[in-house]
Amino acid sequence: MTAVTTVALLRRKDGMDAALFSKYWRDVHGMLATRIPGFRSYVQYHLDAAHSLAGADEGESDSSLHGIAVVDFDSETQRGGLARSEVAGLIRGDEINLFQSSLLYNLPTGADGLWQTATAHGSPVKHGFLLLRGGPGESAQLLQQALQGHPDISTLRSFALDRGDAGHWKTPGVDNQLSAGNQFDVMLQITAADALPLSAIAHAVQSLPSAPAQARLYPVQAAYAMVSNGRPTHLGLRGLDVLQTIEAAGADNQLEAGLLRCLYGVET
């Protein structure tokens, strides 16, 4: 795995339309974030409604997540650009247009792990995020053991959120505070070849030796790679609408490195 990872748990601004949120986060806020120096990779995951697998939802409909971002860095020094760069200030200024809450967990080295199974078939096309609060400390390992043999699951990546620091990102007008409704200890990213095996995931959670206080499974509606291998992707530079228009017209020369360098000062 990369040296360090930052995970953002995001809730859209109250009253904001879901489609507008998705478009703005991807094509406006996300394109700005691709300019933060130091990113090795940056992927946006736009979420469907959660399945509650354990614990009560405590009547907190406003605690639901609408997006998760995962950013990988080669080193802690590289992650410094997330907080100290000029672009980071612009990102904070834009968050008020988009997010009701934004929780950034800066995870230390070794706080995430990747397991790949050999039994999955087909290409991974579906993601889900399982978030747990409470329960046994080895929840991630126990869930991995229970799920790794499932024929539809290709990869499992765990994030020890309880080892992360969520206290350094402060945006006026946006909730950056942990609460009972949004604080989790473990996040497991599940990648499936076809569809998420919901019953198998629910059974794995229910089979834990002690029940978590809360477990939510968020299927991913869409995933967008904005930065890959240390460079903004075509999507991250141009936005989905522009990219689809270029592809529909067969205008491949609009994706050439020289053109991108002229327009944006970078190339993919």
C-alpha cells in the first residue's frame, strides 16, 4: 500500500439536490482538488442510501453520508500539501457551497490494508463501504476472513479510522466535528465483480463475536478516479460532461498531452 492515506466522509449541503451535489463535487470541487500537490491517487465514491446492518440509526437522517473520498500519498511530507497549499485554502472556501459536514481522517502508515482474493470472476465493477462503530478490535480481520472466499468479491481494503486524526481540517460554516451519528472505528471497502453480496456481508457482520454499536453498508453509485499515478486524469482535468462530449465526437486530439499542457499546465 502507499505510505499514508486520507479518508473523507462527506454529507451534502442541506437542501441540495442529489444530482447537483454529484455533478458539483465531481466537475467543480473535484477538479479543484486535483491541483493539490502531493496526491498519488484521489478517487471519489458517490454513495447510494445506506443499509443498516447493526445498531439503531438513532433517528439521525441527517447523519447519512453521500460521498467518500480516498486519497493516497507516497509520504507524510507529500500529504502536507493537503493542508498547507494555496489550493487547500480554495478547497475550504468551496466546501461551504457543497458540504454540510466534511470529516477528514489522516491515517498513519499501516492503518489500511488490502486483501485480494483469487476466486473472484470478471472485472471489478461494484464498490461498497462498510462502516462500523464499536465491536471487537479485530473486526476488519474477522470480516475479511468471512468474506474473502465469496466468489463475487475481488478485493477488500480496510481502513482503521480509529487510528486517524480527524481534528486538523476546519472549514467555517461546515461541520467538521465527530458525533454519535458520523464517528466510525473501521471502514471496509468491498469491490465486487458484479453486484455486492448484501446477504453475505450482513451475515459476516452478524457473525462477529460481539455486535458493533452500529454498522452501515453504503453501496457506491459511481466512482471517479480524479488523480492516478500522481497525475490528474482526463476526467479530473476536464469534467465528465466535457470528456463525454469529446468521446462522442471522436475528438481524440483533444486529449493529447500538448493540448492539456497548454490549457492546464499539466498532462496526464
